[in-house]
Amino acid sequence: MYDFERIIDRRNTRSYKWDQNEKLFGNKDILPLWVADMDFESPPAVKEAILRRVEAGVYGYSIASESYKQAIVNWFGRRHDWAIQPEWITDSPGIVTSLSFSVELFTQPGDEVILQSPVYYPFYDVIKMNDRKVAKNPLILRNGRYEMDYAHLESLMQGGAKLLLLCNPHNPGGTVWKREELQQLGELCLRYGVTVISDEIHCDLTLPGHKHIPFASLSEELANITVTTLAATKTFNLPGLQTSFIVSRNPELQGKFERKLKALSLHMSSYFAPEAVEAAYNEGETWLDELRQHIAGNAEYAISYLAEHLPAVKVMRPEATYLLWLDCRALGLDAAGLKNLMYREAEVAFNEGSVFGAEGEGHLRINLACPRSVLTEALLRFSRAAASYAE
Ligand SMILES: Cc1ncc(COP(=O)(O)O)c(C=O)c1O
């Protein structure tokens, strides 16, 4: 049994989440449950693998090993019924880097790129900062779950958009797209010649009763128009190692990507990351399954806590991810008001929803990847401070 209740003091470790309270929120006493990393140690095998590399003492230029790629292939075969070939894998420093390269490589300046909002905020950045236009397909909220608006998607494709950034599972909202939903999306992409970048970083973090379907696993035809962006970093809490990879069976898409990495001299392997990823995929399975139980427990706890203490707030039950999406519109606060409530009155930091797009206004996103005692304290602080707005 792994211990997901142990408090690990992450302050003064250069933590993005724990060491920026003063700078970002002007309050050192904030309890931070925002940026998506976890307050847990990675699986022990990961630490051991990194320690073995540390011991070597010579930190020279490195190459990716066959066993690293094989660990990835085995993992996706075993966990996701997706048969990939080692040759389809290319390393990239990060998923957002891969998304940004894809926008740059597969579209022209001024082109439209489709995203489905609300969505992880760098999706907007990689489109806008590469001088492309956001073609927004707002998700439809139906029975407490997001659904895709296929009619609007088709109109965007008819309007000329040739690239789509898919978030699968979806952040925020934690939606696990169903096979039929992905198939319907795929049919439109094939009909209109749209390339798909499928960001599947949350794929391993499904909650009980839900199964992730890799978009590229649906058919050979769809695999040929897809670049899947993946990483072990979200699954095993390794984001500080800055490592990810893409999978594409289309040599043209993959070739363009590799050329870009070479042009920026990002094609050499990290010294530490491959061993960490390999150990995580080969030896981290039990850890992950226990983590998922812990996250599921935290999600259920938060849902019932809020239903009891702050019923005005509507919670989307996540199907995957360790993120909880709260509809706080009944509190009647705008973005500045919600920030004031969190940072000044409650002394907690969740993500403020408008950064995920206009559809996220009035929402907050809570990071559940923490010990239950931390979550309890954050919910207590928040619901106590929010109560006066809910009346
Ligand atoms: C959907 C999604 N993509 C990408 C990332 C970040 O990936 P990376 O750190 O590899 O750029 C996150 C992190 O929260 C995410 O939620």
C-alpha cells in the first residue's frame, strides 16, 4: 500500500505551486490546489532509477534506449489496447511544446485552428502566439457532462479550419470521450481533411467505470491523420523532468516534427528522464491503481462535502483527471470577485475558470491530487468564505 495521506512539505523546493503564493496571490498563507502536479512522491522505482543515474557522476549527452521505447509500447498495449510501433514514437520536451510545433508545422499564419472550450489554457496560447486564429467549438453541457457540438464543428471545418486540437480526456471537466463520440468527430475530420492533434496526457487517470479510448486507435485511417501527444509526467508526477513524446504512424507528420526538433537542437535525449519514464511504465502500475483509488475517493469526498456545505456550487463529476470543475455562477462573482474570495477571504488557490475560455467564467478548478486532510482544509476554508455569497 502506498501512502497518499502523508504530508510532504514542498515549500522551498522551487515548487511552482507551493513557492509562488506571495508573488502570484500576495498572500503567503494560501493553500495551493491549482497547477496540475501532485503533492505525492512518484513510484519508488522512479526515484531508484534516477538515483542510479545520479550515481554515475558523468552527465553527458545521451541517446534514447530501445528499452525506453519498448516500455512505452508495452504500456499502451497493456493499459489502453493500443498497438503502437517503437518507430512511431518521437520524444519532445513537453506536450505544450508539441502542440505549439504542430500548429506551426501543420497550418499557415492566419489559418484557423479548432479547439473545444472551455479547455486547458495553453491551447489558446499555442494558436494565438503562432499568429493563427482560434476557431472555437464551445462544448455543450448536458446532464452534468460536456458533449461535442458536431453541427458547429462541421461549420468550422466547412469554413476552412484544417487542424483540430483535441483534449482527450478533457481538461477541465474530466470528460472521457466515448468511442462513438470520437468516431463521430473522426468522420468529420476525414470528410474535411482535418489533421488532429490529440492531447492524451490525462489518459491514465481514468476513474472507476471509465475507459480511455486513444483517438488514433479507432482506425488506421484516423491514425494516419493524427499526432497523439503523450507523457508519463501527469500519470506519475514527473512534470519537473520535462519530458514527453508524440506518437504518429504518419511518416510525413512525424518527419516534419522531427525536423523541427532538430532545427532547434531539441532532438537529443535527456540524461535522467528516459530511465524515470521507463521505471514508471514498467514498475509503477500498482502505484497508479492505488493513486486512482485515492483520487476517486477525494472526488467523492469533495462532491458530497460541497453538496452539504455549499449546495449553490454545482460540481461536474470527473470521469478522469485529478481535477474538479466547479460551477460557481450562483455566487454571482466575476473573475476578480472569485479571485478575491479565494486569495483574500478563503486563503486558498484553485484555478480561476475564465482562463479556460469565456465558457469557464464563474467556474473554479480544484486539484484533488493531495492528501485528504489538505483537501478537507481547503474545502472548509472555501465553503466558509463563500457561504455569504450563496445566500
Ligand atoms: C491537457 C494538458 N496538456 C498538457 C499539459 C502540460 O504538459 P507539459 O507539461 O508536458 O507541457 C497539461 C498539464 O496540466 C494538460 O492538462
